[in-house]
Amino acid sequence: MRPATPADAAVVVRLMCTAIGDIAHTLSGTRDKAETLRVLEAFFTQRGNRVSHEHVSVLEEDGRVVGFLSAYHGADIPRLDQPFIDRLLARGQDPSGVVPEARADEYYLDSLAVDARYQGRGLGSFLLDAFERKARALGHPKLLLLVDQENTKARRLYERRDYRADGALVLGGHVFDRMVKDGLGA
């Protein structure tokens, strides 16, 4: 694992889009896949927004990025979402789809993905472990991740790891369950 750099934009943003689905279009303000990738790659290279490289850790194998995780604290969400809101408003678009996904007391796993060619080898669990270790090291005792209600396999994994349902959220036209884990301690 290593911190992401702006040079990782193309590969990480493509993986990120597999993890966040239609939310990518909400953030970019376009339904065009190529334009969505271009917009999110530009944001990835910058600081101070939710898809910035500064929140991302990448997993490499054979000299290539094969997975990533993106995490930040819920208290930072208004600041991290503002660049997307500003972009949408400047384009005359409604920014109401950009909603806070975590509460101010939660350390949020925004997204995690493993390249399809490397799945089934425990790398997703490795990345989830890394997220929890980072939260513990930073002193964040309450974790949050979202899982699409249709993704029962992922939900079972999170439940086995002591995440519990804590409400639901509609994002990009999909219903996600909020899954929280308490008591990590510092």
C-alpha cells in the first residue's frame, strides 16, 4: 500500500467509477462516460475535494495499481463536496444530488475497488483491513461505509466484520444501507 499521487488518476478513477456507479455522473454533472472520467480525473489531481488523491491509498502488484481505497472524516464533507457543488452551479445544474454521505463523527470509507483481474484473492478484505487500521491510527472510533441494498454479498461480508445497519441513503438513484462499526478506539 502507498499513498496515491496525481499520476494515478486514470487507473484509480476508472476503478472508482466501478465502485460508485451513477454517483460519478452526479458529481461530474454529465451522463457521458468519457466526460465523467475526464472531470473526475481532473478533480483527483487536485486537493480539497472528495475524489482527491490525498484521501486515496493504492495497492500495487506486478508494478501496477490493482486496487484502492478512499477515506476521509465526515466532518470534512462540506468542504470536500463544495468544489463539486460549485462546478454544478457554474454549469447551471442542480447540485442537490451531492449530499453528505457520512455524519460528522464518522470516518468514511468513500470507495474501495479491486481490478476485476485481481478479484477473488482477498485483496478487498486487505483494503478493508487497511481502512480500519488507518482509522484506528488516526483515533477515529466510528466507521462508516455504504453498501448498495442489492449487493447482498458485500453486505454479508461487512456484517461478518461487525458492521451493522444504521439507516439508508439514496444516491445516484440507488438505495444504500449505511453500515457502521463502533468501538475501534485509538
